[in-house]
Amino acid sequence: MTNAVVNPTAAAPPPTRHASGQGNASRVADLIAQLLIALGEDPGREGLAGTPDRVAAWWSDFLSPDESPRATCFTESHLSGQLVVVGGISVWSLCEHHILPMNLQVAAGYVPDGEVVGLSKFGRIAQRHAGRLQVQERFTRQVAEEITDVIGREDVAVAVRGTHLCMSMRGVRMESARTTSVYAGGRFRNDSVLSQQFLTIAGGQWKAM
């Protein structure tokens, strides 16, 4: 991890997470132009003309994920003890240590008790927590905690398989390296059979992707 050097005399930026708004977008575009110049490039040349504005627009869009409403639950009074696993969720995030992309493949499992969660909401939850500077371990916990809040119980498991460009493109440059993180709550923590069922299903879905 690289420690940032902070100029104590510089004015502190406003405490905002997103680079949204026209003023911030213009500031980001100016900084990208300065970065190109520092790298020996000419931001006004053909091919780079307009690049700072495009990059600034992307940052604003990426760091402003859809703040979708609370996940919808549907009553299913005769459901209990069934394992539900939603996989095939693939989101992009940014490693906060090197600001390089990481692709996160998510599988989420829970045990319904009288109601089920709308399936599309799992993808929206993952997208919302991915749209920021992140680390995979925190992302895994945040997704699990929101699902726990939605169902009102701790019987939630989340497994994430990550491809990190900060490991593939720099440092050891191991393109095939993958990182797996798992959160297990409630019955998934205490019931080894249920936990193994979830991990088997999640692993099988990753192999199919």
C-alpha cells in the first residue's frame, strides 16, 4: 500500500464522495489535462482533444451509482428452509490503493422465511457498493450487511471472486490471479452443510462464467 503525501498548507477539499456537478467535473477535467502534460503528452493534440472532459464525465457517472429504493420482498408463506443463491452478478469497482479497476463476481445466498427478495435487487445492491473506491473485503461485507437488513435476519452468505488489475498490470503482474472473499452469517456460519452447499453452488457458477 502506498501512503499519500499531503501538503499541510493546501486547502482541504469539501468532504464529498462523488465528483458530481458541473463545477467538480470541470475541475477533474483540468486535473486530467495537467496529468497528461506531466506524462509528456499534449492534451490538445488530435486523439487527446476532449479526453479530459470524457474522463471527467466517466468519473462523475461511475462514482454516482443508482440510489435505488429499498429492495422489494414478496410474501411466500409456505417457504422455509430453502437455500436461494443468486449468482452471475459481475460488477466493476476501483481499488482504492492504486485507483485501478477490479472486476467482482458476486454470489449471494439466503434462507427465506415467509418471503422472498426480488431477484434484480441483488444486482442493484452490488452495483451500488461497487460504484466507489473500494477494497474487495469491505465490498463483500457491505453487500452482505445490506441483504441482512433487507431480509431482517442474519442467514446471509456472500462470496466474491475478484480480478484486480493492480495485481495483473503492476507489481507481480500475475494475470491469472484471483481473490476470493466470503461472508457467512447466521445459519451459514453455524451450519457446515448449508455453508458447503452455498460454496459449491457459488463455485460452480464462477466456473460457468
